Amino acid sequence: MSKKNRIGLDTNKTKELAEKLNILLANYSVFYQNTRGYHWNIKGDTFFELHVKFEELYNDLVLKIDEVAERILTLGYTPEHQYSEYVKVSEISESAKESDGKKAVNHILDSFKVTLKLQREILELSDEADDEGTNALMSDYISEQEKLVWMYSSYAGE
């Protein structure tokens, strides 16, 4: 017999889901800090354009970080908060100082590839757990990020 948490979901299924959400949280946190660095360090003829775009992106990422952490709490688990732990589990690596806009955009596109993959895995797990809250969150993130991938790819000339 399965045990249910306070929102009526199977605790065995939500445990795996919370673990995967913590990995997403780690990736988002590294992605966020990298994007702050791109924002701070961008130089050249695309400065005004990319400086604003990077700020929009890191502001969106910080909201997602909070939403993912709160979702982990809603499921009855604890979100990781130590950056040292984030670096250990994140597929997105900390970037070096980057002032070249094209390289920064390519790093951002690589980061989106990682988050989209993770979010699709979480979407599958949340579907199996009948977790509509996580499911809706991941669906929204995927739609938003697929559009951003198209836009950043267009900027990069792809």
C-alpha cells in the first residue's frame, strides 16, 4: 500500500520527482550565475542589445529557481541551497569570464539544451505520479524555453 503526502500524491513517486527537481534547481542556479556574468562582462557592438537580453534572462531564471524550490517544498521535501552541491550535480558548468556576445549566446543555448532535457524527464515523472502541479510548471517552462532557443539561435545566425 502506498503512502500519500499532504497533497495526495504517492510519496515513493514524489521522492524521485523531488530529487530530479533538485538537480534542475542546481542547473538553474549555475545557469543564472553564468548569465549574470555574461550581463556584467559583455563588450562590443552588441553590448546594448545583449546586456538587456541577459538581464531579462537572469531575472526569469531567478523566478524559476524560486518556483522549483517551492515546488520541492510543496511535495514535502527540502530544496538544496548550497552552491557547492549545485556545482557537483549540475550538468551546466560554471563559465569563465566571457565578454564575447556570440560565445555567451552559444553558452546560453547549451544551457537551454540541458534544462529542456531535464524538464522533459521531470514532465514524464510528474505524469506518472499524477502530479499536475509539477506537470503544468514543466510544460510552461518547456514552451517558454523552446521559443527562447529559437530566438537566441536566430540571433546566433543558426
